[in-house]
Amino acid sequence: MKIVLFYTDTESFNFFTDQLAEQLNIRGHEVFILDLMNPPAEDPHSYTNFVQFASHKIDIAVCFDGMCIRDELLIGIWDAWNTIVVDILMDPPLRFHPTLKKHSKNYLLFCCDRDHVEYVNRYFSDTVSHVAFMPHVGTVPKQQISVKPYEKRKFDILFSATYYRPENKLTEMEQVFCDNKDMQKFYHSMYRNLIEDSALTTEQAVFYTLQQLGWSVPDDTLKTVFRCAEYVDWAIRMYQREQVVSVLAKAGLELYLLGRGWENHSSSKYPNVHRLTDRIPYAQTLTYMADAKINLNVFPWFKAGTHDRIFNTLLQHSLPLTDSSRWVDEHFTDGKDIVLYDLKHLSKLPAITEKLLENPSVAEDIIENGYQKVLREFTWCNCTDWILKAVCSYKSLL
């Protein structure tokens, strides 16, 4: 088949695109990667070369977060060729309402959280007829890369993530609703509710806060409320990252932070907290992961979903220490192939971490069990198979 993938201004998505392209080429498909940043005509990924590739039928277009269906010209091309567009959401669907309303006619949507699938089915069933869950996957290291012994690794605990002060996201919300104090009150109340009950999904928090305030809103307005809840979604993510890092920092554990914004965290001056670098290519992050005994994960409020940080950690022969989700609870076992902590009981996190650092053989057994599971089930090879299987099923319905 002829398949189009995309480069965008999101570097991690470009890395994912390269992984998919490699797997599709192995399977004998003809792949073109279009750079949506509009490079010069002589660039191999330019629109000029794409036009030549698109002069004959394109079977599939695969993108992340709706990147390939935001342009009317591209939608026109997909519809002209009856191209099946596969859209893989790496973020909550509440951020992509315009895309969910308007897209190409042959549209397959994947979400990385089962709650997100239910959200799309509940509020966009009239425009999105095919939506399914698909977990994140991890990248298998090249065979020539040797595994560093656990006890010789440079970093005790590594956390690869961005940090913003939660209040900054709430300030952005206030600026959007500068003339509407009621909506400011609503989102501040919603944020407090999520802090008080970390088990709530963003959607549940919206309904709970509406009930709490005694508000009733029509369905069309409800969609707008969800869409603007993105600010709170960001704020609560950052709040939980802030809390997890603070607990480990105050316990005196050697913690290494890789990513933007950590100079703004309250523990940035602690002698046991080390900032490595701000922003590096996704592939280099994997190298850092491989040199860590423990890789920390804090879910971005995916209560029934996955995160590539867990799978990459295990494939880099490191130990994932993470809060859980309903999906993780179904597919992994705490202490056997993963290690879990509870956001509601963060006071226990330092003891969990210290035990892992003090018992290398226990950690190595967990890593090996998790590594074998992810290698079998959650790699870019698996992801490619899932996509192709979904496309074949969709074709059978046309």
C-alpha cells in the first residue's frame, strides 16, 4: 500500500513517525513522509515531492493529534483518493474538538485512554464513527547497545518531564475568562476537586463541580466547558508532578530531572535534586533512561490509559515507578513487572523507592519480567500491526 506519514513541529511525534516508517518499510509498503513545516522543494519531504507521490492513489495517511487533517487541501486529497486517515491522539480529545467535528470522510481515531474513547463516543458519535483504544508503545534499543549493570548506573531516580507552575495555567484560564467571574470560579472549584480526589477523571470533575455549584448547562455549552477545561487539565498534571517530586526531594533521595521548567520547582535548590538539561531530542531521552536505576512516571491524568514512559523504561532495562491506571492494573502486577505508588498516599513513596535502591536483585527481576512483556506486546512493531489490522477491518466495511 501507499502510505503517508508526517513531520511536524513536535519533535517527539517525528520520532514516532520514523519508527512507524521503519516498520511499514519492513512490511514492503511504499511510505512517504510529508514535512508539514513546508521545507524547500528540494527537500525529500517537501510538498513538491509529495504532489508527485500523491499523483496515484494513497491508501493510508497516519498522523498524531490530528496534524494531517487541519488543512482543507489535505482533507481534499484524502477524500479524492478515498484515503483512510488514521489519527492517533497522544493527548485528551477535549483538546481536539474542531478536528473531531471536521475531518476527512474515512477517519479512524485511536485514543490512549479508554475514558477518552468513551468521551468521543458520547459527545462526537455523529461525526466520529470509528474510534478505538490503542496503548502507547516503546522503542526497542538497537542490538549493538549494551545494557549497563544496574548498580553502575549514573542516576538513582530519573524523571523525564516538563514542569510549569500550576497557577500559571490557571492564570491563563482567568485571562480567557477575564469578563466572566462565574467561569473563573467554576474552573478554580474544579481544580480544587481534582486535588482532593485524584481518582476523578477530568470529565467526572466537570460534572461533579457543576452539581456542587448547582449549575445546569445545555449539551452544546457542556462541550465548551469541557474544551476550556484544558487549562485545569494542565494545572492538575503539573500539581501532581510537583507533589511527587517534592516528596522524593524532601526525603533526601538523589533525584535527576530532565526537561523544561524545573528551575521553577520549590525543590530546585536542594542538593539532592539535579537538573540535567532543558530540552533534548526524544531519542536522547532513551539514553538517559538506560542509565537510570529507576525511571519515575506520573500519569498525565490518564485514569484508564497508558504512557510511553513506562514502556520505554522497561525496554531500556530500567525500573518504572509509577502511579497506576485501570489499564495498568489489568495488564501489570505491582512488584512483579512494574512498581506502583498511590497518589493518595505519597508519604509511602520514599520508602518504596529506598527499598528498590537497596535491593538490586529484586529490581532486576522486576525489570526482566516487564522487559519481556513489553518486548512481546508494546513495541512499534505491535503498533504497526494494530494500525494495519484496523485499516483492513475498516476497508471491509466500505
